[in-house]
Amino acid sequence: MPRSRSPVAELARRGYQRPDAAVRALAKWGPAEELTEVVRVIAQAADPDLAMEGLDRIIEARPELLDRLGEDTWIRQLTAVMGASTALQQFLVSHPGRADVLAEPAVRRSAAELRARLLTAAGADPARAYPVTENGQADDLRLAYRTELCRVAARDLTHARPTEVVEDIAAELSDLADAAIEASLALAREQVGPAAAQARLAVIALGKCGAQELNYVSDVDVLYLAEPVLGADGEPVISSDQAIAIATKVASAMTRICSAHTAAGTIWQVDAALRPEGKAGPLVRTLASHRKYYQKWAKGWEFQAMLKARPMAGDLALGQDFVDMVAPMVWTVGDQESFVSDVQAMRKRVIDHIPAKEADRELKLSRGGLRDVEFSVQLLELVHGRVDERLRERATLPGLRNLIAYGYVGPEEGKEFDAAYRFTRVLEHRVQMFHLRRTHLLPDRDDELRRIARSVGLGSASAVQQGWRRHSRRVYQLHNRVFYSPLLEAVARVPTSEARLTTDAARDRLRALGYADPKAALEHIKALSTGLTRQADIQRQLLPAMLGWFAEGPNPDFGLLSFRQISASLGSTHWYLRALRDEGAMAQRLATILSSSRYLVDLLKRAPETMQLLTDTDALHPKSSVQLVAEMRTASRVKNTLEDQVLAIRAIRRRELFRIGAGDLLGELDLATVGESLTQVTQATLDATLQVVTVHEREVRGDLIPPTVIAMGRWGGRELSYSSDADALFVLAEGGDAEIRDATAVIKTLRSVLSRPGPEPGLDLDADLRPEGKGGPMVRTLASYRTYYRRWSATWEAQALVRADYGVGDHLLAADLLASVDALRWPEGGLSAKQLKEIRRLKARMEAERLPRGGSRKDNLKLGPGGLSDVEWTIQVLQMQHAHEHPELRTTQTLPALRAAEGLGLISTEDADQLAEVWTMASELRNRITLVRNKVSDSFPTDARELSAVALLMGYGKGESSHLHADYQRKARHARGVVDRLFWGEE
């Protein structure tokens, strides 16, 4: 240091603002004459005082570093970093050993080298294609990342012309981000465990990282996709859903690693908000799911975002598959009629939301800022790049160079854009570097502006402000000229290949599709699709497919009307819109149901959220009674009144009725499963409701024991249809008049709360099969039942007991009662001639009295010739005749009993097949009729449209309802012949 001036004066001359503090630090380091070069080097830093302070702190932490003050490269790069960034200074002071990275001249490292360094630091082998850490520590990765950031910053800050290197710095920061993501994935895989190896996860870089023009501090925009790993046989080792679940865990863990703040610092936030559906959508999708979304639903701005997509980490081959898939769509987005105007409107909205006090200092979003350059380049690329593939570039500056080179931007205008963008990016880097915070605001304090000015080679704070204003004004002028060019909009406007249909032509088209009332259909379409809401937009895209699917169903008019009504209920819910848009199968399933089943539509209208069951066929598989009882009890437990408790139970029943009906209509469930599932729902409903009713009655009557319920009829046979009542008996183990009275009150309340009108079909608990029928007591003790059946029971009661089985309540008590009636329903020696005659007489009288007047006897599925009654009574007679000797006949179910009789040689295979065929067909027809009409009926519909709908659900084509009728009549005739021989005894 020259002796002609005092140390303080000399330091002040060199740019130190606090020379006294600098002198005190230098005094601790050694003689002044030996530190002249150190003082000169420090003076070149953006903030010499800050650099001096940092150097003093790091020497205090590691005194041996005094010996390195003569190392020119190390001291120059170290003080450049410490004088421009308090955050990096703090890092180096806390970890002085990390300063060794600055001992060699900072040069750009390759992406491969950065990847290897960060993976090694995290504890993974970079040579592995699928790196996984072993006892990896995320803090080691954070330290390694900060170390590399120091090196990049040193390269940036010591360059003589930072605007020339800014593009390369941004590219290396992007490479460093790729490496950090790759190392974070390795740590995440270890956290998730071995399952992570079963899913291929690709991370796609978007935004500035995707374009390889990243800032020092920026959210890293990403998108994830995953597929199952293929085994040696070329087949997936897991399902796609499992792969998505695993990949989601890995991606979530990776995000936490990158975003966490610890003593070792943080990396940056990972932002997946640009994925399909944004934050409301799934974090990870398959390639097929992405393809469907971008093909059908993505907006223009989403394709604009995909312009910068590139594989950055994970399974790069899968990532490239995504880029290859989406790229053709990116370069056709300019075909959209309103694409240009939409982009322009979006840019205006961004500017309008900038706070007024920040507008002049906002480097990124303000008028003339970075975004104006970027949007200008992107819009030109997307419009002209449709046919000129030379323009297809992710990054801003290379894209601008292409536009200039091929005549889309004039050389002078292009040069001004380039210079402004570089200058503003350097300012942005310096602003962010200081605290390593995500900001785009130019400071307004002189000392902060002076530091930036010194770091970019400008003479003063005012020079920074003047440079920013000059560049932003010019960019704004150029942007307006390019971005709002009428010529650009004209080029983007694609001529329509097909003229829009007139109203009359639309009506004719709907009529041709099968709509009976095209005028009403047009009104529904208008109501659904008119407007600028997101709902209307999605429905405009979906309606063409929905209209076609409705037309494939039996009643397209009703389907469209129902769709309008349900959309009005659910249109504002996020899951409904997402499901309609992303799940094509769900939309088709919904259309099929809406155009086919008034029964299911009625359930949907009362609880539209039930439609979520249609998103996955697995969701249409019924729950067991055990699961349902647990759920119903839990739901009722949180309610205070009996009415609310029963409503909660019935709501679950309503959902399950829809689940079963939808699974049936869509072909996911067979007849046996439908019958069993309806039985389980009924059993669960009665079980849960009996519990809450018992508690309610105990509050009124004191302690009481609820009766056990014995299932009878179709319930006992586990063959319930949608329209079936639940036939039942009620039994107590023991008790006197008081106990019988209390139990009867429980059953009366139970029947009342379940049968009353509600949002789903009521459940009628029918006790007419009890001893003495309607005239007998509702509840009996076990002893009373035994006495009655032993002394007074009629033959019809013995036949009814063939289907008796446990319902709900005490299993042991039910078993005792059922055991006591075995001798009655499975009589030793079979039926007597008198009993057989009584059964035949009763059946004849029932057919005569119960067949509806005016209807066709042959069209009655239950009581008509060859109908359900014929088959069931024939089989029950066989059981009562032979079950005492053959226990395999002791079943409450129709078809198992029939097949057991066939196996015993009691009926021929041909006869058994004919009975089974007609019984199955009649049972399915009853269910289909209920689904179509939402009314109970045992006869073929007389309305031609309803009959056609039933035929379609039975697998017949349009116009083939007569074939359905003829097929049933033929089967019924054959079955009636069997019944005549086996039941009526005719030869």
C-alpha cells in the first residue's frame, strides 16, 4: 500500500465504503506492504467491504488460509463471490473447506461431470443407469450443490463482459439443476425402497430450466411421467396404477429433498404446477394419460409451456418419448382459431396484475421486461414454426437468432432484442445472487444499485437504472410491433374446412342419430356449451362424443337431458370436470347409463357425487356385507337422531345400489353376483339399522333384546332383484309378553324407517311368510316357532322354509330355529301325496288370482307358463322330495339346487338346462326392466321404446326387441314342458 497516503484514504480511493474496518482486518493478516495485491484484488469485487468482511471471517475460521492469500486465482474468485453474495459468503464461512473449489480457474463443467459429482456427493454410483444412494444424506447433496453454485458464480462474476457469458451461465445452471434432480432421485429411491425399481420415472424440465436458461434462484418447473418396468419376458412387472403410485412417492420425496431448508441450506423449489390439470391433477401420469390429455383437453398456453419441454433426469428414454409425443401437438397449436388472441390476452392480464409501485422495477413481468422478449419469440416460433421447422427451438436467445437468420425478425430489431435480454438477465442474476432469493425486482437503494453496477462493469448506480429503462422502453416498442401484429394474426388464422351447420341441418343430424326430439336436444346442447366458463369449454369438446354415445343407447333424448341436469349439479366440482376430460371411459360409461336406465339416473340425481364410481371398473365391484356394516355403523355413529342415523345408512345403501346397477348394466357383474350383492347390501342395511333402532327403543322402553331376523324368499335364496322385498321372520330366544311387545316395537320401527320414501328405493321388510300369515304375531320365541311348526304348520309354510336362512342378529339362535325346521322342509320319505296335491292346488290358485288382468299370461315373467314360479316350485318340490336322503339338495338357492338334482339323476341334463336357461333369462329381464323403467314389473313392457331399451340391455341390437320376445317365449315353452312333467305329473 503506498506510503504517500494513509491506509484509510488509500482504501477509500479504491472503492471501500468502510475503510476503517478494512484496515483493522488487514492489520490482523500481516504487514501492509505484503498485502498490497490482496487489497487490489478485493477492490475489484462488487462490494469490497463485504468481500473484506467475508475474507476476514473465513480466515478467522481457518487461520491457515492466511498462507493462501498470495494465490491469485483463489483470492480473486473467492472475494468476487463473497463481495456479490451474502448467502454464498455465509456458506463459505460455515464450510471453509468448500472454498477449495475456487482454487482453480472456474470453467464450465459438462452436464455429465456435474451429474457424477452430485451423485457421488449424495452417496450414489454415477456409473449406474439407475442410481440409488446407500445411506445417502440429503445435506451432503445440498452442500455439493452450493459448492458448484459458488464455482458458477465465480465464473460469472470474474468474466470481463458478463452479458456475453450470461447464456452459457444459464445453461450451466440448468445442467446443475438436472444433476441436482438426478441426485435427489437417487436419494428418493432409497427412501421409497426396492419398489422404486419397478417404476420408470422420467422428469421433464419445463420453463427456464427446460429451455436451459435457468436463473440462480428459480422454481424449477417439472412434469413427471411413469411406466412400469418391463421384465425379462417383455411384460410389465407391475400394473400402470402401481407404477404411478410408486413414482408418485419417489417424485414427492424428490421434491421434499430439493425444497427442504436445513442447516446445509436449500436447493430450490420444485414446481409441478404446469402439469395437466395443474395442482388439482395427479402428480404423475403415464405416457398414455398425458397423450390423452394433450390430444383432447389441453389449452393453447399449455402447449406453449410444452415448447420448452426436455428430459432432464430419471428415465431419459421415457422422457424423450414424452417430448416426441407432445412436440407435434406443440407445433400445431398455432392452428387454433383464437390462439394468438389468447396469448395476447394472457400477457395483458399478467401486466395488469403487477403492483403499481413495482412496475418500474419488475425485470421479468413489466412492460419491456424479460417476458416481453420471451413471448415475442415464442409467439413467432409457434405461428411460423408450424411449417418452418428451422424455427423450432426451446431457448429464447437461440430462438431469436433463428428468427433473425431466416428473416422473421429484422437484423437491427433482433440485435436490440438480444442486447436487452442479455442485459436484463444479468441484472436479474445479480439481484438474485445477493441473498439467493427468488426475486425479479431491481433494488431502489443506491448502495445495492452500486454493488450491481460494479458487478456488471457500469460506473454508477444511476447507470444501472438508465440502462434498464433504455432497454425496457425499446423492448416494449419492438414487442408491440411483433406481438400485436395484424399480419401475425392473419397468418395464424386457419381456414375452416367444414362450414358450421345451420340450425335446421343440426336438427336433421340429431334426428339421424336417433334423437326423437331434436329441437329439445339442441336446447340442451346450447345450455351445456354456451358461455366462456371452463365447464362450458370442456363440455363443448366432450359433447360430440357424448351425443354419439347417447345415440348408441336406447334413449338418447333422456340421456342428454339427464346429462344436462347432472352437469348443473356437479359442473363446479373439480373432480367432475377432470373426470369428464381425462377419463374417456368414465364419460362413455356415464353416457351409457344416462341413456339406458331411469333407475340409475334417479339415484344419480339424488346423489350426483356417486358418479365417481364410474372412473374405474374396479370401483364397480361390490363390497361385502362386513365392509358395509362397518361403514354404516361408523356413518351412523356420528349422527344424533334416529332419523339422521337411518339417513346415513340409507345413503350408503343408495351408493351401493348404484354401484351394483352400474356394474350390471355395464357388463361387469353377472346375474349371480348381482343377486348376491343386493343380498349383502340388504343384510348390511338391516344389520346397521337394527342396531340404531334398538338403541333408540331402549331409550324409550329400557333394556330390551332385539329379535334375530331370518331371511326368507329371494333374500334367503341370495337371489334378490332390484325390485325385491326382503321377506323375513323374527325370533327371540325366550321371553314373555313384555319382551315380545318390546321386540315387536323394534321391528315396527325398523320396517317404518326403511320403507318410508327417500332418495333411494325404500326397503320393504315383508313378514307375510310368518306363522299364521298376516294374522299371526310379528315376533315369536324359539319355543313358539317350534310348537307352531310341529303342530299347526301348513304345507305352503314348509315350502317357504326351503329358502329360510340366517338374516341378521344372533347366529346361534338362527341356527337353532333353522335346525328345528329341517324335518319340516326336508321331510323324511319326501312329500306325501296329500302334500304334493296341496302344493299343486296352491300354485294353480296363485296363478289364477295373482296374474294381472288384461295382461298377457305368456308375457308374465314370474307367473306365466315356464316363468320363474314354474321353475322355482318345480325345484323346491324336488328338494322336499329328496333332500332328506341327499343333503346336497339342502340349499336355499335355485340354480345350485337344480344342478345338485341333475347330479343325483333326479332330472336330466337337458331338462335342467332348459329350466336354468329360462330362469336366468327371466331373472335378467326383471332386473333390466327395473333398470330401464325404474318401476317394478313382472311383464314385458308394452311401450315399444321401453321394450327396445330392455332388448339392448339384454344384448340384442336396435330393432331386435321382437327377437328378444320370441327367444323368451321359446325358452318358456320348453321349460313349461319340463314343469308339466316334473311338477304337474303329466306324461
